[in-house]
Amino acid sequence: MGKDYLLQNHATGRIFEDTGWLLSDPMCKGPSLIRALYRKKQIEYQDVDKGLYRFADWLPVNRMLKGSAAPVTYKSEGLGPYLGLDNLYITFSGYWPERSAFMRTCSFKETEAFSVCAYIPKNEKRTMVVASAGNTARAFARVCSENKIPLLLFVPYDNLDSLWFEKELDPCVQLLCSPPGSDYYDAIEMSNRYCEDASRYFAEGGAKNIARRDGMGTTVLSATTFIGRIPDYYFQAVGSGTGVIAAWEANKRLIKDGRFGDHLMCLIPSQNAPFIPIYEAWMTTGRHMDTMEASEARKKSSSIKAKVLSNRKPPYGIPGGLYDALIDSDGFMDYATNEELERALSTFEELEGIDIDPAAAVATASLMKNVKNGKVCRSAVIMLNITGGGEARFKKEHEIFYLKPVKEASLLSVFC
């Protein structure tokens, strides 16, 4: 596959070629996200047997990897009527065979992993480095293991229970963890130190990576192509907000496509209280977000049930980031407490028939709250992004293996 896209600097508008794994505009000194401009304006989505790559027209991929699955959208017949909603559509990423959902890590982070790993140049010999609070690591580990792509993961020690798999992983995947009591940001700092050795390692890039965002944007492509139009409202739980940025970017491409409407979805991301730095910035300081003190961040992240939503340095105020997405879409930040999360968790499973993860329950709780408060029109077309589900069922049906951290000495011998 050739490069069927150009890159654009969000802050300056400069358009340029992708010379390979660019995470920023090399001609721009200031911070800004870059985005892909695909030459094909109307997406030709493929059969479901292509997995995630059914949306390959709007993915910056150099190849197609085995084992991918796309998000699945359906109209709710349980939660929607319960909330008095005429048009609630659920985009489900996870394991739910009856709905043809086969993400075997039970998380929409697979959309990132299959896109990013297919974006890696074929001649790349170095090891990719990924820092994660848990779900992203699980997804990248699975994809890299099955496709023999060298990967070094950094995950907080207290989140190691999220690194479960249906089979033992290939040794091309290795794990280091930050100490007990540390958080996601600590894992990021550790990973950055390894990436200083550019001859052996390269950073995946997180929100700066166009492949990560455009992979996550397939949730909106799934919903829109199923419904036949762009939704009016979009609900998702966030730690970094990267998925919501991706939804906004996908929305803009769909407008240019011309077949699905000309409006922007109202974006309503939510966090898990008391870890709500993005919500607090949105409500008080606008684009600027104060960096949370390390001790406060660790304490609050340990107290929330949706631990994957604990990023204390998200891409919020950067040009092209979450703040711009919210302003442009007339959206707003929300939050859910642990108690609201728990109620939404049980309500969703009872009414829809599948377990969901705590982060997805945060989004569900936010939807329930905003419907009750009258902030959402009951006749509107609503997309609820269930970013993970079916884990309890998957674990009942499969033998589970856990990835263990390696010692630095053995790590060096593996990647020498």
C-alpha cells in the first residue's frame, strides 16, 4: 500500500508528506497535533471479514495484520427504551459472539493496536515502546505477539492484573513495570528514558500518533455507516481524551464524504471522580490545565474503579487536542462517581445482556445522568461508545494467562 494521505499541522495548517513515523510537524517549533488528510474523500468500507481493515481507506496502514476485529454497532432495545430514548445506538468493542464482536482483549484499544502496528514501516528493526495503564498494553501485546513485532511495555505495578491473555505470549513482547503505588504517568516517564536510546527503541507516540487516533476513530465509522447518518451526541469515558479527539476527526471526514450529514456530534466525554483533571480544567481554566501533583494523582487514581482513566497529563490544551474538539462540537466534560459507575454497570448488563468494563460504565452513567437532567434530546440519534465489554464472559470461556515483568538483565539479552 502506498501513502494515500498527507499530514496537516492543526495549529498552522501546513500540509506535508509523511516521511515515516512522524509524531509532529518537523517544521513547526510550537506544540500541535498533526492529522491525516486522506485523498479518498468517500470511504469504501469493506466486508466485515476484513476486521478493522474494512475501514482501511481512512487508516494510514502499510499492511494488514491477522486477527483484527472492528467495533460493532447496534440499536439498543434495552437501555434505550429504559431511558426513554428513541434512537440510542451502542458501538460495542469487546467479546460478544452473538453480536459478531470478537475483540479478544475485550477492549477498543485493539483498534489502536491493529492500526499502529500496521503503520510501522516494514523495514523497522527497533523495538516499539508503549506505556499504558492496562488495556492499551493488553491490546498491543496481543497484536505484537501474534504478528512477531518486538514490543516493550511499561505498566504500573498495581495494574498488572489487566495483562491477561488467552495464551502465552511470544517472547518478542516484554514488560517492565513502575513500582507499587505508582501511576500511569510514572510508567510513561520510565518508557521515555528507554526511548532516549533511539538506536534500539522508538516511542509509539500515544495521542500524537495519527494511526492510533484514526484506529480509534473507526468506532464512529462503525456507528455512522450502520445508522446511515452522523449521530447527534457522542458519549465516551476518557483518561487522555484521545478517543474523543479521534471521534471528532472522523466526524469531520464523514462531513466531507457528503453522504452522512453535515453536522458535528456533540461530544460528551466523562471521567471517573475523584480523578477528574480534565473536567476541572474545562469548568475553571479553559484551555489551560494545571498538572496534578504526583502524590495527589497517585492517591486519586488508586481510589477510582475505572483505573484506566487515570492520565494526569492528557492532550487537552494542545492545538488539535480535546479542548479544541469540545469547543468545535459544542460539547462539554462530565464525570461519574464510583457509585454511579456501579449502578450503570449492573443496569447495562441487565438490560443489554453483556458485562462491560468500568470505563464503559462511566460513559453509560454519564448518558443516564444527562438524559435525566434534560441535557440530551430524547429523540436525538445518540452514540454510546462502549469501549470494553465481555471480559467476564471471555474469562469464563477461556483459560487465562498473565504476562509477568522481566528483569532488566534478561530484557537486555532479549533485545540485543
